[in-house]
Amino acid sequence: MTDKTSHDKPWGGRFTESTDAFVEAFTASVSFDQRLYRYDIEGSRAHARMLAHVGVLGNDERDAILDGLDRIERQIEAGEFEWSVSLEDVHMNIEARLTALIGEAGKKLHTGRSRNDQVATDLRLYLRDQIDAVCAELRRLQTGLLDLAEREADTIMPGFTHLQVAMPVTFGHHMLAWFENLQRDRDRFTDSRARVNVMPLGAAALAGTSFPIDRHYTAKLLGFDAPAENSLDAVSDRDFVIEFCANAALTLTHLSRFSEELILWASAQFDFIDLPDRFCTGSSIMPQKKNPDVPELVRGKTGRVTGHLMSLLMLMKGQPLAYNKDNQEDKEPLFDSVDTLLGCLRAFADMIPAVQVKADNMRRAAASGYSTATDLADYLVRKGVPFRDAHEIVGSAVRIGIDSGRDLTEMELSELQALSPAIGEDVFEVLTLEGSVSARKHFGGTAPQQVRAAIARARERLA
Ligand code: ARG
């Protein structure tokens, strides 16, 4: 990075002393906003074309600018562009280089615009692409979940509430629950894209410009749905950044909960699943260890992105209209949220199809813990016993089971009949795990046939 005094800065005209060296570094954003270069150049191309379209630039000037921008883009991509801290940010670095390359015409590019509308435009173009990337990864993970759910549609596991065995469910059904979480997440990102895809360019510093710009023309060139309605709002709004981070934090919260399950299930105490070695690491001291690092890290990174959401909300809460330099602080949390979310989604999308289910262990766990007690209560209700009485009767049966170390299926018919004469020979069918899950065959239930139907519907919704 090179050094200059403020007289060499694009805004240096009214200044009589050069910027304090520390202040220069303190106020610069080029170290992190250079990642916006492609969008900055794309925005400049559209702006130059629009200026020529309305007659503010000559066609020769426009072509010189477009040619210079192409060269700059190639230099950056080849790693040959020297970024200068004294030129503060990505916008002034590129503009200064353009003028160095093509001369007078380069100085005209900034006509009718400001860095305030420029940075807001760059950020929206960037985020639009990132939302598309996030949605693609979400879809890949969702597809993996559906494949796993299909493979394990009949596999029975204990369903939990309060992390206590509650009722048997199918593993496929459990995976579909996570599918639904991610479907809502993807819907939220898709909804938010429409609010991102509005163009600030033309708002200039805050009040618009005296040049006869055609914002609809520029918006069309950049693929925006429309120019922003209000110039003050256009340069000061960062709702779209906050909304992305809120959606990212919520998506990661879902992945964090899912991670917690995978970590529990992979433990010796549950032993429900095996995570492939390639997603785990060992311990430097304990030779037997195989640690579920990927889900643990996803759980950990969730806190980081939630923190970014909080910092962005705090960043905005005291700002008057319109643009304030505070807004420069929006980028690092946003970029880190994007990187973290994409990394977590990628890890999950790669890992989920490779999860190995230990069906026997799940079944054993479901068969203990009185998971079909509710089925017995429902059975009594069907025989005419009021539900509250049925609940009481089954509670007594469970008590006897606990005291004698037996599950309900291991009890004598006579023992059960002593609790309620409504109990008949047919009770043992409803107490089986298969009987329990297949009885829940209504829409949204855990029965394998419903799981298969839900998978078919889910594949349509993904298409
Ligand atoms: N680097 C600035 C940012 O990220 C660009 C806009 C600066 N505008 C200004 N008037 N200083 O927000």
C-alpha cells in the first residue's frame, strides 16, 4: 500500500494540512471493502452508460471509462492492483486508478453520484449474489435431508420432550422437521432479496443530483427491480444488512440446535449415529477420541453471527438521516456473517448425506422408557374410558413397570386388566413401536406412509 498527503486525495481541495497518519489508517476501509470491487466496477459501468445515454458524457468518454474499468478489473483479479490506504476505500482506489489510466474522462465518472449512493449500491449488488449462494446451499442441504429421510423412513427412534423419552417417532420424520426449519429460512432469504434489490444510485450524497440522470435506465442495467423511492432513505438505509444478519442468525440457530442433536446422538451414551471420520477429529492425548468437531463449530459460530446482528442494530440506533460514517462499520459484521453462514451450510450439506444411522440402538432406546404409554391411554379412550381416567390408569401401570424393571409390553395381561377391565388381548398390538408410529397416520404425522408422502411433497416444494 502506498502513501499520499490529503492534497492528493480526491476530496483534498479544501484541506490545508495532510491527514494525520493514524487517522488515515483509522478511517480507511479499503482493507475490507476491497472485496466489493466487482460490484463497484459493475455499478460504475452502468453509471457511465447512463451518463452517456442522457448526454452528460460523450460516447468516447463512456468507452474510455468502460475500457479503463475492464483493465482495472483484470488487474485486481490478477492480484496486480496496488490498494492504497491513503485512498481510503475501494471506491476512491478504483476511481483514482481509472484517472491514472485514461486521464480526463476518468475524472468525469463521479458526475452525479457520491460514495454514499455508491457504497449502498455496491453492498446491495454484493448481498443479492450472496443471498443466491445461501439459497443454493440451503437447497443442497434440504435435498440431503430428504434423501436421508427417505432412507430412514421406517427407522424408529425415541422422540423426546424435555430430552426425556416421549413417544416413538420415525427418524425420517425427525429429519423432515429440520427440512421445514430450513424451508422457512430459505423463504425468509428469498423474501428479503426483493427488499435488497432496490437501487440507491442517483441519490448521490443525499438529495439527488442536478444532472438529468435516468435512474430507471441504470436500475435496468444493474438488474435492480427499481430505483429507491427516496434519496435520503437510499443512502442511509441499512435495514437490508440487518435483515440478512437476522436471517443468518436464525438459520444458524436452527443448525446449532440440529448440531446439538448430532453431538448427543454421536456420544457413547446415545450411540444413535456415526459421523464419518472425515467430519471428525481426534484428541492429541486421548487415543480413543473421535470428536464431532463440525457440529460443535457450527454451534459455536452461531453465537458469533448473533453477535454481528446485535452490533448492526446498535450501529444504526443512534443515527440521524442521512449517511453517516458509522455505516462503514456495517461491512465487517456483514462479510463475516456471510462467510460464516456459507461455511456452516456447506459443512452441513456435505455431512448430512453421510450420517450413518444405528437403527438397532435407536430402536432399543425407543423400546425402553415407556414411550408407548400414550398409546395405551388412547386405547382405553377408544374403549370408552375418559382420557383423564385413562391417564391415571396408565400412570399406575408405568409405576408398576418401574418398580419391577419391566416395560409395558413385558407385563401380564392380567396385571393390566387389574388396573382396568377395559383392557383386552388386543392391547399388545398398540403397545408395539410399529403400532405406535403407524397409528399416527394423519397429515403431518410420524407414520412411515405419511413420511413418504411428506417427502414427495417436499421434493415438489424444492423444485
Ligand atoms: N467507505 C465508506 C463506507 O463504507 C464509503 C462512503 C463514504 N462516504 C463519505 N461521505 N465519507 O461507508
